Amino acid sequence: MVTRQPATPSKIVALVLAGGAGTRMGGGKLRRLWRGRPLVTWALEAALEAPTDGVWLVTGADAALPELAPAGAGERLHTVYARDWADGLSATLRAGLEALPEDLGAALIFLADMPRIPEGVAAALVGAWRAGAVAAAPACGGVRGHPALLDRSLFGEAMLATGDRGAGTLLAGLGERLVLVPTLDDGVLFDVDTPDRLEA
């Protein structure tokens, strides 16, 4: 494993990317109910439970999503609006990274349409970063999933992403610099893009 320099700041936050319109769902996807609660609520809950120094929700098509945050989010939850959200996931990621504090060491990136992130996965990724990894992600059955953790040294590359790929291309090109944390729970792969996935 290639490790980062030990002088990296220790502060880490979670980013929840929730800027898209959900056109394949007919719009308003993140407000759709999954097991009785809005999709975005599940993602925010997972992010708030992660061992971080705060959660940043990046909105776009639906700027009122913070009203769906779990009870008790309080001062740990911050909101960023991605003005160019229509340009794709990369625009939402860029807006979030640009808004983060300068003393930040890393960001743990969640996708708002993934309601089944297993408990403990985020903590394992943070642990890998604190052990020296520049990036970390869970893997189930050999397939890379979410959330993904990026050291600040990678933020510049991540912000060069275009379209709807987010940090996926960056992660795919990291080779041994990316630490994959194995899990048997396929919740790290489960996203909701279509009505049939919502009913699954």
C-alpha cells in the first residue's frame, strides 16, 4: 500500500451528494420512500453515524432536502448548494469539495440514493485512512462500492471529473493507492435509480 505523508491534518468530514434530479425516477427521487423513509434520510443517517467531524449535504435540483434530515442532526449537518448540478454528479462533488474547510484531511463521500450502507463500513474506511491510505472504499464480491474516502491530496484530481461519473474514474486509476475494505454486505453496491430498484 502506498501511504500519504504523516503530516496530513486529522480532521475528516462526510459529504452526501444529493444534487441530481432523479430523471429516471420521474423526478423527486430522493424524497421517494424506501422502507417507510425518504431515500436521502437513509444516506444522511449513515453519514451522521460515521466517525467524522461533521456532515455536508450537497443539494441541487431539490434545495429543500435538509428538511428530511434525521432527528438530532443538529449542528453536525451543513448544507451546500451546487448551482451547476445539472452538469452531473461531478458538479455536485466539485461543489462539495470546494466548500469544505481548509484544515480538512479527508472526505468520506456518500451517494444519497444508497439507503443500505452497512453499519461499521464508514469506520473501517476512516481507520484505513488514519493508518496511511490515500483512498479507501468497501468491496463486496470483488466489486468496489460506496462510500469512498479521499485524502485531501486527491481533491484536486477529483474536481477535474466531468459528467455523471463523480470520483469513480479517479478511484479506478489509483491502483495500489486505493485500499479496498472487504465486506459481505452488498448494501455497499445497492443504489436506487429506477422504480423497480425502489421496490426491490
